[in-house]
Amino acid sequence: MIYIEALEKIFADNSDKSAIAIKSKCEDCGCEITVDVTPTPEGFGFQGGVLLESVANGFLARCLDCYKTNPKIPYSYESTS
């Protein structure tokens, strides 16, 4: 998932917001997606897509259809250093 600390800071800096919307493109199919992120007692909830943590790029966005097909981060996106 996207760096948890970054999400925690976003919500701490914007305490009046109950959700944030992250617009991106799906890393697999290229479709435009908006991932709505809300804080939950367990961490964060995501709707409209998923955000996967990637060492090389910070995060990868995937639409729900592509995530259901392959929930793992492709090796080509992982850092080799």
C-alpha cells in the first residue's frame, strides 16, 4: 500500500477531511481511476481502486478489475538497488 506515514500526515494536516481522492492511471490497463481513501480504525480504506506500495515509484494505482486479476506488484516495478 501507499506509504502509511504519508497518508497519516495528509489526514493530520487536513483534519477537516474525512476522505481524500487520488486520481491516477491504472498501471496495468491505463484506465483513469480515482481512489478514495478514508481513515478506518484498522488503517485506511480504499474505494474505486487500490494503491500498492512500490519502492521505485512510491505507489502504483490499479483499477479493481486488474487488481482482482493480479494483486501482486510486478517484479519490473520493484527496486533492484
